[in-house]
Amino acid sequence: MRKMMLVAGVLVAVVWQVPAEDKKDAAKVVGTWSVTAEEKDGKQQTAEGIKDKQVKITRDTITCMDK
């Protein structure tokens, strides 16, 4: 769960830094995204370990979901 929160924090930081003229492009990240890779303590996690993990991004919130 902590790793998912880190991912959400990074996404917020990236969206926050989008210049004003590119805000319309920031809307492109809105949606439900499947986690395709995860790293813990410098080691790549297995496909089974990230199975069914998702991040849902709306205009106002980022929600991390795990099985």
C-alpha cells in the first residue's frame, strides 16, 4: 500500500508541474490505469505481485486499488 501511495504522489507531482498552456493535456491522465511495473528496495517485483493493482485518476483525486 505504501508503494501505491508513492506512485500516486509521483503522479500528483507530475500533473502539478504541467505548464498552464498544457493543462488540457493533463486531462489525458484521467482514467483507470493498471500497474505494469513496481520496484521495491531496488528490486523489480514479480508479475504476480502487481497483478490486479490499479490507479484511478480523476480531476480531483487519485485512488490506488489493490487486490
